[in-house]
Amino acid sequence: MNATINYAELVYALRPEIALTLGLLLALGYDMAFGRRMSDCARRGVAVLIGIVTLASAVFQTLHTNVPPVGHAAYWFHGAFVYDTLAHGVRLGVFGLSALTLLLIAGSIPHSALRTPHFKHPAEYVAIQLLATMGFSLMAVSNNLLIAFLGFELASLSLYVMAGFDKTSRASAEASLKYFLFGGMAAAFMLFGFSLIYGMTGTIVLPEIARALAVQGPSPLLLVALVMVLVGFGYKAAAAPFHQWAPDVYQGAPAPAAALIASASKLAGFAFFARLLFSGLGTVSGDAINFGGPAGWIMAVIIISAASMLLGNIAALAQTNARRLIAYSAIAHAGIMLLGVIAVRAEGAGPLFYYALTYGIATIGVFGVFAAIERTAPCQRISDLAGLWKRSPFLALVLFVCVLSLAGIPPLAGFFGKFYLFAAALYLNGLMSPAGWLAFLAIAMSAVGLYYYLVILKAALVTNATAGTSASTEKIRVPLGTVIALATSAALTIALGIWPDVVLGLFK
Amino acid sequence: MPAILFYIFSALTLAAAIGLVANRNAVASALSFFVCLCGISVLFVMLDAHLLAFLLILVYAGAVVALFLFIIMLLDMHGGKRPPFKKMTIVASSIAGALLIFGAFSFFARGQFSTDELALAQAPAFFTDLKIYGAKLFTTYMLPVQLVGFLLLVGMLGVIVISKKHEEKEPGDRIQEPGDKP
């Protein structure tokens, strides 16, 4: 703690974040200097271009960071940062996912420009998204409660603003306010939990916390702290019973913002969740292998996971709004990812990372399709999707691939994500263990999930838009940026399903 | 003597906190918040955390409460009439309250509180001196301080974007309504 500060090391550790900062200042400065003289379309194009170039340079900086071999980790800046395969992968993942969602707002069709009033301030939108991405990236590498919390808050505050970016829509304002109120509450709980952990151990560095807790053992105060931390993470992951914000936010937020909330935010959240629980609180984890073992956080995570799977899948069955349906399916997926957190003990973080990444890619595909449809007509109810096959075969194809991946149909990435996660959970101690039962529940619930995913596909591919339904029959022209984003996410969903070792191999 | 002071100021803090929630007048609520913060800062003084007590008064009682009062007066809020609670709200809050009391009871009944002298002696003591505190902020904790700066940047950008009025009214605003709920 008392050693002098090595600024060179700090700059080395945070090169991607520095690139993001410069990019966001450039986006804001350029728009301030030249934005007034440009058309809305050009302003948006420039802002998105700056955002993409910034994210690309952040990816470049990340690729030029030395990754320690699997199972080892490098510590920077007096243990404030940890760098291992997971941190490397999550950084690349969040930059990529963020770039994909940014492409969704690129390009516009002149005569339907009035359908996209939420991008009146494209430079600010891009800047806020880059700040959110910086928060995700910090969560991925932080090894310290303070920096993790600040990264978490940086991401959350940015996402609140992004959810409310469409000022002409009441639903967007409602989404932003609900997200903010829930998020503020959850952040307060988590900070309280962190402060109790600090009070018990006298340190905020995760491995030192683990060392102190190994000496002290579990105590009632620690359980209170654990519960509070779990509330914060349950909120971030949209896991039941902290999920109430998710349907309203997914429904009301602009589609690109909702896509970011559903993809990169989850990936970063679960990465830090796994890191905190295993390298910080690993000594008080309890027992996932036998029933009646010592108490710890694993039991609480199992309960939250089971509740999310049950509630998410069953509530999704009753939805008539496509976006709310995706939100409930996101709650169900959060339950499966929590199972993945428990399975980190057996197989490392590889399956969890693969699942969260492929889930994020597929969700961006789905929200991208919704965003493209919204350029001509509202797209909220499932019946609004009717006749999509005739209106735009490309959009229908992307929706087909991404929804089937979410449902977990081989050979798409979603199937292998589920497969590796369940296998890892069963490796712990077979079927007769808490983790095994949970994996069994997850498999059963995946079958339930198949039904509502097929409802979406039936509306888009089979149903015709007749006079009775609200769906329009107008052809949809998809702008180039959206085409790139959607084609990339569909192609990645297929390619990562065929070659899962591209991602999983990193962790072996 | 300190024990008596502790009870007096704890009672004051709790009473002010209840007043903050229960008061219908927003200005009175803000002032109860101020009293509550003063009570907490006295408790901090009794724990020898002078700096923290001072910062609490300076930042929260000084800046934040003043800001609250400004906003309340600018927006001219009167609290208004609260609609009566729904049955579901009462049931849910009673269940939550019962759970909370049960949790607190089991925590006090079964938890062992030990004042570990060793742990107390090991507690980092550098936050008591303002000079060391400042030095820590600009060396070891420089990065978190910078990150807080970014938090303020997000807040500022968000306020500008959300509160800024559109230059021209759009002819075909979105026809989307917040309906469509299950």
C-alpha cells in the first residue's frame, strides 16, 4: 500500500479505458464544433463512426495486452486490477457487443427519419454508451471492491440515461425511472454489503478478503453482507426476485439501449459476480456438492437461480408483447447463468463466459430486428411481427437464427452454451446434489421456453398480415449499419455454435 | 457518560429519520434529514472519526440538504394528498416488516458479537488525519477519485440530454403508448 505509484503500470492496465475516454471526448467535441451545420443523418453517422473507431482501438489495445496462461493471473497497481483469461475475454466481449449495438443506430432512411426521434442527440448517446462500456471493462478487470463498485455505478448511471433517451415516448421515461429507482436501491444494498465486508476484513482487495475470511470463518454478520451483495447482483442480472424492472425497461427503452442492457451489461456483471464470489468470498461458499453442507452463498445463488428459471419461463408464456417476452426470457437466462456461476468451481469460467457472450449476441440480433421494424411501424406486440417474412426476408432470417439460438436448438451457439453449462454443473457431483437438481430444472425449463420462442417465430414466419391485425405490410428497408450488425450477430451465432472451441479454447 | 450521550444522540437520529419519512411537508422532511445527519456525525465523533463527522456535516448537511431545499422550493412541492394504501400494499408491507423483525431477532439471538481487540488494533488508522487522508486520495486512491469524476460526467450529460427541449416540435411523434401490458 505504501509503495510509490507506478503510473506507467496504471496506464498499461487501463489503455482500453483511456482509448474510450479519448473517443468520447472526441465525439462530444466534434459534435459541439461542427454538429450544428450538419444534417441529422450526417451527425448520427459521424457520431457512430467515432464510436466504432474508438471501440475498435480499445479492442486493439486489449489484444496487445499480455494474457497470463490459463490458471494464472497478473496483478496490477497494488492488486487493484487482475488480468487473466476471463478479464481478457470479457473486455473483448463487451467492446464487441457494444460496437454491435452502436451499429443499430447507424444510418437512417430519409423519409422515415421521424420514426427515430430518440437519436436527436447522437453524440451524447455515443459518449454515454462509451462511458457505460468503460464501466463494463472496469468491472471485468477490477480486483478491488471500490473500483468494481465505481465501474458498476458508471455502467448503471449510463444505462439509466440511455433507457430514457427517447424523450417523445412515455414508455421510455417510465423505463428509465423504474430502472433508476431499482438500480439506486440495489446499489445502496450492495455498497452496504461491501462496507460490511470491509469492516470485517479491513481490506477491499479480493484475495486479501479471502485470506481474512478463511481465518474468521462464517459469521452472522458475513451472512448479512452476503445477502446484501446478492441483492445488488441479482438486480444487475435481472434475476428473480429482483427482476421487476426488466420487462418495463426492455419494453420502453430504445431498442439499441435495451440491447446493450441485455448483452454487454450482463456479460460484465456475471464476470465480476463470478470473480467476487470465487476469489473474494470463495472460502465461505458453502457446499454445492452435498445436501446439508455448511451454509454459504451457494445455497442463496441456487435459490435465486431456480426462482428466476421458474418465474422467467412461466411468465413468458403469458406475454403478448414481444419485448416483454424477451425480457422474461432474459430473466430465465439469468437463472441459467447463475447456475453457470456455481459451475465455475468445476470447469472454470469458460462455460459461463461462452453462455453469456452467445446469449448477448443473439439478444442483440433480436433487438436489432425490432429496431429495424420500428423504423416503419411500431413493433411491440407479437402480432406486429406478422408477415415479417414477406416484408423483409433478411430480418426474418436473422430473427429465426437468433431466436432459435436463445431457445437452445443445435447447431446454434445457444445449444452449446446450455450444453457446456449443464455438463459443468453435473460434473460437480452428478444429479444427486443441489447443483445437479438445479441443472435438471434448467433442462426441464428449457423445454418450456421452446414454446414461447416458437410463438415469436410462428408470428414472423407463418402468420400473414391480414386486415384484422395491426401489422403493416409495407416493405422494410434496412439501413446498412443495421444490416452489418444483424448479419454479424447471426453469423457469429452460427459460427460459434459450429466452432465453440474458438471461445472455450481460450480457457483451456 | 459517553454511553448516555450515545443513547441521546441515537434516539435523536432515529426520531429525525422517522420524521423524514413520515412528514408530509417536503421542507420539514429535508430539515429532519439535516437533524438526522447531525446526530450521525455526533456518533462518528464519539467513535473518534472526526474527519468523517466533519465531512458528513460539510458535504451532506451543507451541500446536499441545501440543494434539496433549493429544488423543493424551485419546484414548489407541497406533498399533496396521498391516496390511501391498497390492501395488497398493506399485506405486502406487513409481511416484509414481519420478516425484517424475525431476521433482526434471529440475528441478535444467535449471532455472537465479539469485540476482537486484535482486529481493532489492526484497523487502518490513516483516515484520522486530514493530511494523510489527502495524500492517500491523490496516490493510492487516485483512480477511484478519477472514476468519480466520470460518474459526475455521466450525470451531467444525462441531465443535459434529458432536460433539453427539442428545438422544433415533431409533426409525427411516436404513436407508442405505455399500454400493452399483460
